Amino acid sequence: MPDPRILILATGGTIAGVAGSATRHDYRPGQIGIDDYLAKVEAIGLPATLEGRQIANVGSEDMSPAIWARLHAEIAAAFADDACDGIVVTHGTDTAEETAFLLDLTLPSDKPVVLVGAMRPADAVGYDGLRNFANAVRVAGDRRAAGRGVLVVMGDRVFAARDVRKVRTRGSEDAFRGFPRGSVALVTPSALEWFGAPWRSDNCARHALPAEMPEVPILYVHAGLEPGMVDRLTGPRTRGIVVAGVGEGNMPEPVRGKLAALAAQGLAVVRASRVDEGLVDREPDDESNRFVAARAFNPQKARLLLQLLLANGRRDPAAIQAGFDDPYA
Ligand code: DAS
């Protein structure tokens, strides 16, 4: 078997970050360019042919719709290129789950697309980036990865885009978790074990990526939240709102009343949970309030999904709810 040909799309993050000293806590993400990174990687001797392309070099807190659009276009072109077997995207860990989920919903899944990052900068003691990178290349070069949508590789585990979330701000082993499913495979630089068969019923993209994403803020609920906050968060351009509710998507009664009034006027309102592993199912009042339940999607993923649904013409709460019940239908 010839070595797989993997396109590396670099966007920055800690995996390309530098502190300047192994004993400094602070560091600058997105410092190493892809050519230098691949020169560093060459020493490992991975069984793959790598081609690098720099898309951005930012901390992923600065990830933006413009970078997403460029990434999306580059990956779509790589899908059409017979000389490419798989794609790895190097990315900061802070918003990797959002980029992965957005690409997952808007790209076909006939070639592996794998996001990878690091929890420690490249000059730190115990830099995890090289191992994660080697793991990601192994996954991207495996034909069995196709049909599983976009994947995220961190800490010797492979996660599906729809499940993955960053759950720790420190530590290289357990910083990411999958919910409601855990990881979908175990990976090391020398082995890869999938836990099940590919799950996408076909390889088609599920939603078109719009030129402009509709405005959808997230309302973070806390004890004592007042309905005036809804006014401060929404404006004439706002098309929807995601509630990061307490518990199972709950909110103070006056806030609920305010949102129900806005939903009656056509604002899409999605109830998610601020709890890390929050599952929000429909409750009886959702029907009359015209609310949508986010199911297992956390607020930041619920926001992206709602933006895509709105941009692709879904307006009615029942149609939006169907999109949340199964975004891959
Ligand atoms: N610097 C942050 C980011 O780019 C953290 C990281 O990459 O781990 O998301």
C-alpha cells in the first residue's frame, strides 16, 4: 500500500504556540508556520506524504466566519482532488469543537477530515502536539475514517464532531470528552481501533454554508437574571437566540415570558443547558411558547446549528426542532 497523501491545513493555536521558556506559563499561540512545523514533524518519519497549507495563524478565540469559509473551500477542493486521501486541520483547542461541528454539518464525508490541537505549546516540557499530530495523520490516512463526519483527535482518542467538547483548561490527557457518545476510536502513532461502523447514512453535506451567518446570540442564564438582558442582547438583525439555561434548559419565569413573546413575533428560541453534559428535551410548554429543545448540543453548537438552519430557510419552530432532533437526516 502506498503512503496516504494528507493535506495539512494550519490555522494556529497552541499546537503552533511558543512560550520562549519551558518554565513560563503564558505563551503565544499560532507562532510556528506550517513549513517549519512539517520540518519538525519530518524527524518522526510518519508513513504518510504530507503537504502543508497555512490558512491562518491565530489563537482559536479569534476563529471567524472568514477563516471558516476559507477552510471550507480548501477542504471542498481537497475532496475533489484525487491526489488527496485525507485532511488534517491544526487548530486551537478553545473553539475546535465549533469549527469541527460547522464543517461536519456543511461538508460531505467521503474523505477523512480530522482536527487536532495541543494543550501545551511546542517548546513546553511534555509538548503533546507532536503525538496528537502523529495520531491525527494516522486517522486521516485510514479509509475507515470516511463516513464518520469530521473528527477531532486529542489525547489518544478520536471524537465525533457532534459529541466533542473541551472540558478542561489544563492537562493533556482528559481535556476533551464526547457527549452523549464518548470517544469513537482509540489511536496512538502505531495503532487505531474504531469502536463501531461509520454512521453517516450517505456522504452528502447536510447544510449549505451561507455567505453570511444570521445573528444568533447566546443568553447565559444565572440566578437573578432579569428579562432586560434579553433586550440588551437582541436587536433588529437578531434572527434567533440560544438560551444557555440552568439545569435542563430552565430560566427565570419573567425571562421565559419575554422570550415567548419574542418567539411569537418570529424569533427562533432554542433552549440549551449551561451544564457540561446537559441533555435538554422538549417540555410541554415548548409548544405554546414556540421554543425548540437543543437535545444534546451545548449552547455554542446549538448556536451554529440554529444559524445554519435559519440560513437554509427553516423558520417554523417545528422545522427547527426537526433539525435539532437529527441534524444529519
Ligand atoms: N490558545 C488557545 C487556542 O488557540 C488554546 C489552545 O490552542 O489550546 O484555542
